[in-house]
Amino acid sequence: MGWFPAARWLLLVGLAVALGQHTETWASMSVAEGEQEEQVSGEFVEEDEVLVLTQSNFAQALQKHPLLLVEFYAPWCRPCQALAPEYAKAAAVLKDEGSPVRLAKVDAVEERLLSAEFGATEYPVLKLFRDGNRTHPANFTGRDAEGIVKWLKRKAGPSAVLLEDAEEAAAFLDAHTVAVVGFFSVSTLAHASSCCSCRRLGRLCTPEAGGGPGGWPGASMPLLLPLSRELSLPVMLPQNASRIFGAQVPNHLLLFLNKTVDSQLELLDSFRGAASAFRGKVLFVLADVDGEGAGVLHYFGLKSQDAPAIRFIHIETNTKYRLDTDELSAATVHTFCRDVLGGKVQPHLMSEEIPRDWDKQPVKVLVGKNFEQVAFDEAKSVFVKFYAPWCPHSKAMAPAWEELGQKYDGHPDIVIAQMDATANEVAGLPVPAYPTLYYFPAGDERKVWGLGWEGGYAGVQASCVSGGGCQPRVVTGKDELSLQRVETLRSDF
């Protein structure tokens, strides 16, 4: 069984992918042309106003509904389970309003041909199909009913809005986080209308708009300045996530705020005020916890009620830093950035509270706060599973890990433990996949060995005995994998 890849940024995450999504790879799956002719059925089952689609009725649904949002999900997926009530709520709202948009869902585990066709390797995946076209669906990453409804209404609405004057243009810019305004003379307006496909496109027609080449007026360009100033502070959106996190600047400072709260919006000026001093060194990013920014909250151990909050992250190492103050001014933000870059601020590591019964079961429960004390106990060899609660591979391994814990329960010098890697972090110890196994041999060298796992109790035992093709990772001390340590591993297990 292959390991489950952990998103380096759920921010690509999640927002990616942020973001609460995960990946499963289907082995060598393809839909060859002519391999299987899709059957068409006129029957549709509905669950909470959501159409249930299969291979047999998918094409019929596309033909019947000009705008169809389809969720590809897995029944065991926790993010999918969390989305379900919001998705149903959005479906009910749109149906009650008589919207032409319908919501549907596909069990990606059962309908593997559909999953392969549309590249649904992450769950949940939302794709909007228009006018029966199944080749270029639009992706959507929202996870709440209000956001889904708002986005779909925008997709179903007019492609462009006519702005009669500068006041309407200003109001249009204020109403949208990302907006495009086209300036046209009256003679070119009709042609522009026939070419527009953008959902948020404003058209401004003014007497002064006729002199520029191609109908673009130089005299009216100052109206674009408010848009330029707004975008000088990147906003966390699915549309620009890859640009933000793929930037050449590895240091990012994120301001988490709720844009519906006026007192928090006032912090933007202070945040922007500190940005200019770090141009080229730190990328300042706005994350709206009531919007698309909500998808990355968990990556920083935050909740929406924690806003406003500031976090600094170095993308290449995933090292995070926390600003510990309630005073968010340009001066405090500037000082914080300067001190992080200067190495004066300690990294912030997520940790749950230590459970009262963490050591009462055969498999001990570790969190960030007790990890070092247990894992680097010189008198004990400690074997730790880093897992994600929602990961199918972690779940599949659970019985074998429990059996291993029972076998060595009562051995004073051996500890079998596990840690939820989605809620706890350890400095210098990456978790590239779920599950990840690390072995901490007894002794004072503080060595860490990463072990492989092939599945089942026998696989765990084999990893323990042979090293499982282990790759040494050194926290401190020597960097070689000594023969003595290999023998210690064999004798311990």
C-alpha cells in the first residue's frame, strides 16, 4: 500500500489544498476512447436536494441541467463529511430560489471511471459543468453554503455589468475582492459585450473613453488605481494561491481577519504600512476567515474566532512564527518581521493539550508538548506513528499498530506511540506522508530513523527488524547510521 501524501501547504492547500483535502491514487486507471459506452438513464435519485449521479446517468444530468455543480467525494473522507450539510443547504437555497443551477454528487470510490475522467484524485472536489460540456469544468474550492451559493449565482448571472459613471465603478471595485474593469467607447461596447466571458467584468462607458488605441482610454486609467492599491496586498484566493505560494519570496506574513467586522478591517492600513519596508523579503498576504482564507486556518492551528491574528511562515521549511500581542500596529508588525528574519523569534509549533490518560494504553498518545520528553528518553527506544485521523492508510495501519503496542506493553525500555500530525508539530521532524514512522533508539545521540511500512502487523515487524529501508534523519549529534545502531534496532524488536 502506498503512503498517503501529506500536503506541504494545505494552503495549497488548501487551498489546496488547503486547505482539508487528501489524495488517493488509482492504479493505472484510464478511460480509453470506445472502451466503455456510457449508458444514459433518465432516473435521478435526490438526497437533501442533491442529485446522486453515477456512470449511467451522468451524461443525462449534464444535458438536463445547463449549470451543474458536481461534488466528487469519498464516504470515509472527513472533509467530505464536513462539507455534506453545507452542500445540502446550498442546494436547498438555490432550489427554493428557482435557480437554474443544480447540485449533484458522485461517490468517487464507487464511480472510478468518472473519477479518472475528471481527475478527481482529491476529496472533496467540486466541478461546475456548463451547457453539457464535460471537457472543461470549472473548479471550486469553497466549503460553506453561503460561499457556494454566492459563487454559483455569480456564475449564473450576467457576464458583465454596465457601469454608468465613476461612482458606480468605485462601488463595483469595493464590492469585489478581485475585479476587472474594461473602458470602452460607445462604438466598441457592443463588440466587447459579445467577447466577454468573465463573471466579474465591469464595463465603463464615458465620453472621454474614445481616444485610446483599441478603445482603451488613457484619460480614464486613474479609475484603476483603487484596484491596483487593493491588489498590492495579495488576498488568499483559489485563483491566486499558486502564484502566492509559488512566489520567489519564501517568507510570507499572513493577516487573518474577518472582513465583515469593521474593527478588523481597520487593521489593513497598519498591515500595509509595514509591508513596504520588506519588499522583496517578505510577502504580505491577507486571509479572510469568513471567506476563502478559512481553508488554511487549521494549518496554523487557528479558528475563525481567533481573528485577527498574524502568522509568519517560511515556505521552504514550513517553519511558522506567531506574533504574541493584541496590538496590531504598523510598528509591531514591522518589529515582528525584523526579529523573525534576524533569528530572534522562536518557531511556533502546534500542540494539543496532553491527555490525562496518554500513557494508560498499550499505544501511548503523544502531542507536541510531551513529545521530546518521551521520544528522546535516553533509557528507552521509542517507535512513533505520525498519522492523520481522516487518512485511509492511517486507518488501515491502526490494527497493526495496536497489536504492536500490545506485544511490547510492559517492556520498561520500549515505547510504542502515535501522534496526530495534523494537530501537533515537532521542530526539525517533517511528516512527508501519512502515516510516517519514526524510530528513536535509546542512547544519548538523539537519532531519528524514518522507517518504511508495507502493511499489516507482519509489515510493521519487518520494518522493526530490518529497518524497512530506513533513511537516517539526525536531530542533533552524529549523522551516520552506525552498525551498532542497526544491531540495537534488531535486538530491541
